[in-house]
Amino acid sequence: MGSFDIASNPHRRFNALTGEWLLVSPHRAKRPWQGQVEKLPSLIQPSYDEKCYLCPGNKRVSGDMNPDYKKTYVFTNDFAALTEDTPESKSEDELFKMESSRGTARVICFSPDHSKTLPLMETKEIRSVVDLWADQYTELSGSYQYVQLFENKGSVMGCSNPHPHGQIWASSFIPEEISKEYSRQLEYLKKHGTPLLLDYVNAELRKQERIIFETEFFVALVPFWAFWPFETMILPKFKVQSIDRLNDAQRDDLSLAIGKLTCRYDNLFECSFPYSMGWHNAPSDGKEHEEWQLHAHYYPPLLRSATVRKFVAGFELLAERQRDLTPEQAAERLRNLSDTHYSKHNQE
Ligand code: H2U
Ligand code: ZN
């Protein structure tokens, strides 16, 4: 038994943001990259699909017609998981606790072009999406305790349509993940007087082990406690609680960062890279939320190639989440990728 080496010995890492432990087994990841890396045929989509319910001018399942939109488009989800007019109900029974929930769900089209996913957009086109997220947050945070802005991309993530789009769910309650992050950030602020994620991003910038890239105002990194093989976060380098508070220059810079990260993701396995991503804005429950820092999480399911995904089963489902590839190895791979999309390289 020699001395402990974090790059090769099994260990547990603590997620400072959620308070959960994760098992890391780096010795198991020694094999992956010798294995064959399969390539999927690149997902070429037409700019307009007459069968797509999100394309401009097309009819949705509800019978409503989409307008001939030019940039972005928002509508109330025809199959919303939350309803605005749910009757009040609550049970405090210790074993059968429940409460009724209210909310709304919207679908947002990122582009009128059926084929233009975020990594294929110009920075100024991504900027329209950032502005839309900010406006939606402003509007919905006036009526709901929490607004979740997210994107489910790829059929492996259960996304039903390749047309570039995201969703927004606004709820009368603070959901579980947010409530965990709130407790941890509040506790940290009380102890140190500074926001947890601001101290975290500064510490990561000093270490330079998990940074993928930096822009003027933002950092993309693989968090120390990442669970998914290529999980990342986008973090601001300055104090800000929600996306609506970003100024013009910061929004432009964020659009650049989103373009770079999603492009590197596509380049990793030369495919339209699937993920679930979302913004964690401060809850809109009327509190100040000095503890909160705006951030995005990207959770991609792919492990070794476009066709090998990670499954959450066995020990991970029953006991504790686990990963093989270390966050440092994942960051190194993403750091070394190009900011030019592979489809453009291949055209040259
Ligand atoms: P996905 O990201 O899961 O594919 O979401 C697409 C959403 O679009 C889904 O939540 C909604 C579905 O309810 N939808 C409509 O609102 N109208 C339609 O005509 C089809 C799909
Ligand atoms: Zn479409």
C-alpha cells in the first residue's frame, strides 16, 4: 500500500452545493480510451420540416398554429405538467404528507431553423435565447416561487423533437434540487460572508485543474463533484443571482460561452451531443438570496462515444452515485477540443 493518489485510487468527493457524497473509482477508467470510439452518422436535419410541431407556420397537436416567427418563439406547453388553477389541498399526515401544486410550463423555440442547434448558431443568435430566458424569468418570477429554464437535447434524453427548443416550468413551490442548493449556499454565506459559488469559481481558477475555458465574465468547468462523465457548469466570475440581472456585455459574453461549450460537446464524439441543461436562478420567493449565484448545469449522458451511454443502476441507484473517469480527465479532454464545429472542419 503506497501513498494515496487522487488520480488512481478510489475515493469519495463531497458536493459542496448539494451536500451529497459521490464515489470516484479512477482505476476503472484506465481502459476507456483504448476502446473503439464509434461515430454516429452526423445528424443532418433540414432547415424546415413540415411534420415538425415547432417549425414556423406549422400546426401543433392542440390545433394551434405557430406564427411565422423569425428569432425565438414561446408558447404554453399543450401538455403542461403543472396547472395554474389547481385547487388548494394539503395533508400533514406524517406518513401521507402531500400538498397541491400550481404552476405553468412553456416551450421555447431557440430558432425558426429546424436544423440550427445552439452549437451551430452565431453568437448573436444565441444572444436572442439568453434575452428570452431573462425576460421569461422576469415575467414568471413575479407569480411563482421558482422558475426552471432548461433544455433537453437528444432522443437519449427523452427529447421528442430535434427542433432546437427548451422548456420553462414555473412552480408554486421550491423544487428539491433547488432547496438542497439553497440550504448549502445559505449555510456557507452565514459562515464565510461570501457566496459559495463565487468562492468556488475563484478557487477553481487558482487550481486550473478542471477549467475548460474562461471568457471575460464566465468560466466553464467540470465541477470537482461531477457525477455524469462530462458534466459541466457555467459560472459567472462576479456576483449575480439571476439571469435577468446580466447587463448587455455580460449577456453577449454568456452567449459566446454557451456557443463554445456546446460546440466542444459536439466535437467530443462528433455527434449532436445530447444533454439536459438548465439554469439555476435564485428562487423568487420574496427573499433577498444574497447566498445565491446564478449558474448552469449541463448533464450529458454519454460515456465513451456517441453510442455508449452511462446508466444509473445497481450500486448507484441503491447506495451512492459513482463515476470512473475523473473530473480532471474529463476537463482535460474538453479543454483540448476546438471551438470550430466538426461539421465545418469536415467541409474544409
Ligand atoms: P421535449 O423537450 O421533451 O421534446 O419537449 C417538447 C414539449 O413540447 C413537450 O413537453 C410539448 C410537449 O408536451 N408539445 C406541445 O406543447 N405541443 C405540441 O404540439 C407537441 C409537443
Ligand atoms: Zn422544426
